[in-house]
Amino acid sequence: MELNLVGRTPEGLSRRARSLLGGHGVRVDVTPVGQHRARWLERGIPAEQIDRTAAYQERWGGLLLPPSPRYEGGPKYFDPDVPEEDADGWWFGAGVQRASVDFSFLIGPDDSFGVHARRWAPLHASVDGWVESVALAYHARMWSSRITKVTGDGVDALPLADCDPVPEVEGLADTWWRGEDLLVALYTGEALCRDTPGDRTAYVHSGLDTWGLDVDV
């Protein structure tokens, strides 16, 4: 497996995410989806689903990010798997796990990025949102003066009503919130996919100044 500096950063990402990819991201060589097209068509996979998988690989294929603070670091690198259909539509794997975990990383029929164990839990509306979330986690840890971990029912007491959602992460099960001097990361995907509410986890990054809040993304 060959590692290369990212070089080409996907368009549409925030300055913060571009900085993370430029400084810490690499790409690994992956097999082009086009080499599987004939075989997948023979298996009855629609051409439009193969095209969707190929578009994902064109944008993200082989990208290896620094590890996420949750989900045992997230996918090791992005690389789509064979599309599969169920009653809700067509899915494909987002990439191999970085560590041994009891869930898979998938791209849903609506292009959301999430995890599946006992059931499906969409984390972000797109892979872009996942990348933005990882970048924001690194930024918040660097600039906060204090980080507080909150788990289980304790997340219900977080003062999120006084905060604004961070839109670039496109949060679904996982969300980020910006307050007067803090950033809150709320991770509920593992709890949802396992049906284990106690796994809900939040990190409160406090003591942030204007630069740390990073409003101008």
C-alpha cells in the first residue's frame, strides 16, 4: 500500500477542514470502481448505483484522516464496497474500520454517512460532515483550556439551548454546538446503532476565545 500526501483537496470544505487535510491527510492507493463495473452489472446492481459509488470514490477514495475521538477512530481510509439493496434502498461500505469494532461504516441511500450494528444510525448528512467533524475536534482540543466528558443521561443537562448548531458538520446523530465561549461535540451514533443509551457521549470544550470558536470557517 502506497501513501501519498493528499494533494487534491475535495471542493466545498471549510478552511478548517482543508487545513486538516493539507497538514495531516494522506491518500492510499485503492482499486478503481470501474474495474468492478462489468461484474457488478452481471450481479444485477443498477448502473446508477455503480455510478454513485464511483463518484464517492472519485471524491474520497483512499483518503486517510487522523483518527476521530469516537468510533475507535473512524474508517481507516475511505474506499467503497459492493453496493447492496434492502427495503430502504441501496447502501455501500464507506471504508474499512481502523480498529476492531462491532459496527460498519456505511453510506446510506440518501448519501448520509453513518454506522450500522443492531440498526442504522446516520451520523452526518454526508461524508463532508464527518470530515468537518473530525477537523473541528482537532481544532477544539487544541484551543480549549478545559475539556469535560459527559456520558449517558448527563448529556440531557447540557446547555445546548444557549448554543447554536455548527452547520458545516451536517449533524444527524452526531452534532456540534457553539456557545459564547465553548464548543460542544455530541456523539449519539454508537448509542443508537447498539440501542444502548448509556453510550451517548459529549465533550465540552470551554475557555475558547474568538479564534478558538472559529466562526469564520
